[in-house]
Amino acid sequence: MHIQNRTFIISGGASGLGLATVRDLHAHGGYISILDLNAENGNAIVNELGSDRTKFFETDVTDTSSVQAAVTGTTAWIAQTGAPIGAVIPAAGVGSPGKLVDRHNEPIPLERLDVVININLRGVLDLIRLCLPHMTTTTPLPPDNERGVIILVSSSAAFDGQPGQVAYAASKGAIRSLTLPLARDLAQYGIRAVSIAPSYFESNMTAQMSDKVRKSLERVLEFPKRPGKGEDFARMVRHCVENVMLNGETIRLDGGTRMPSKL
Ligand SMILES: NC(=O)c1ccc[n+]([C@@H]2O[C@H](COP(=O)([O-])OP(=O)(O)OC[C@H]3O[C@@H](n4cnc5c(N)ncnc54)[C@H](O)[C@@H]3O)[C@@H](O)[C@H]2O)c1
């Protein structure tokens, strides 16, 4: 899939890995529809990049009417720009660590599990589901009759989840697991599905970790000996957009690091 004159729908695009992807695909000529809860950041990015090729929709991915409104708004914008959807990148996600039973032998409140699963899994599927009817009907591109790509965000936690990551690992493992059947279901339309599984990347999410956790993560890094940067992630997204042979796979983006059991 090419980037110029295509629209990229990016949830979580107001911060971190999603925002780096917004910047990169915009710099390469794409139209960007940003869906995020954070209206202040979202509007600031549109101001910075200009409203010619960016649009922000204040969206809660756990609320299907909010997602539907953003998709409808994006397709109305596409009707003006003539730039059909090139990719959907559902990057909105939350960490929210917690063990299923705490040190006082209290079970974790179910709502805390719901938050993670609803944003990281249900919200991802909902956005893809609502975008697909607009992708399956676009004109396929030669030479392969491609119509677009879904680029999902899994995590190292899908492979080696750490203590306190049961809900997060479940959500990211689900993303990893659904990538192949999604690719198989969408093959008939010329739509691919690829997941990227980053390890420890600089973002708002990881900025909330304690210094102790951050230092212990930095100790286990192989090469390079630094956390990933948004640009590293965005470059991989761009490659997933452009390389038609990537399909049905989860790509680890982790510099060879395997997350340890103990921090
Ligand atoms: N940073 C890492 O080390 C890392 C590693 C592996 C995977 N990931 C994944 O990358 C993705 C992006 O995370 P990040 O690290 O950039 O975090 P981040 O906190 O910087 O960005 C997440 C964005 O998602 C938005 N968001 C949260 N809940 C939302 C909701 N209900 N509706 C709409 N938007 C919502 C937030 O407002 C924020 O802008 C997530 O799926 C995360 O799980 C991150």
C-alpha cells in the first residue's frame, strides 16, 4: 500500500507510539485521522501539522457510538479529499498492572480487568469492524489488487508477560492470536493484517513507571542498550504499510530483549 493520497486512521494517535506514527505517515504524504480520548493533545497536533491532511476526532474506543461517529466523520472527510483508507492502526492502549489477588488476599476489582480488555481488545476489534465496510469497497490497487492493511499493536507481554501483567498480556496475546485469522478473513478483499510487538518504548505509558522498574528494564536490554523510540516504531509501521508480503504475522520490535520474570 502506498502512503500518498491515502487516509490512515490511528487510534491513540495523540501520544506515544501512535503520535510518532501520525507524524511519520503525515511526513510521507498521508492523510491522518486521529482518534483519541485526549482532546487537548489531539487538537494541538492538528494545529502543529495543519488541518489540510490531519483531522482529530475526540473518541473513546470503549464506546461504540463514539467510534462510529469518528469513522463516519473520517469517511465524510474522505469524500472531500478523495484519499481512501490505506490503513487502520488501532494503537490506543493502557497498561494498568495488577495481580489477580493482592497481598491482602483481595481479588482485583473486575472493573480494573474490564478497563484493560475493553480498551486493548474490544476497542481494537470495534474500530476495525466499523472501518472494514469502507475498505472492502475501495478500488483495488495494481499489481496485487491490494485495498489496505490493518496494523495492530501487540507487545512483548504477548510472549513474555511480567508479574502483574495478566490482563495486559491477555489483551496483547489476543491481538497476536487474532492477526492470522484476521489476515485469512480479509485476504479475499486484498486487505492485510500485521501486528507489531514492541518491548520497552519511550511513551507516556512507560513514563509512569517508577525509576526502579525503568532501571531494571534497562539492565536486561540486549542491543541497542536503550528503550525504543516512537520513530523506531513508526518506521516499522511504514514498512508494514509498504511491504505487501507482510501479512498474518506478529513482528517483535525489541532489540533482542526478552522480558525477565523478576524486575
Ligand atoms: N510504550 C511501550 O513500551 C509499549 C510496549 C508495547 C506495546 N505498547 C502499546 O503501544 C500502544 C500505544 O501506547 P503508548 O506506549 O504510546 O502509550 P501512551 O499512553 O503514550 O498513548 C496511548 C494513547 O491512547 C489513548 N487512549 C487511552 N485510552 C483510550 C480510549 N479509551 N479511547 C481513545 N484513546 C485512548 C491515550 O489518550 C493516549 O493518547 C498501546 O497499545 C500499548 O499497549 C507500548
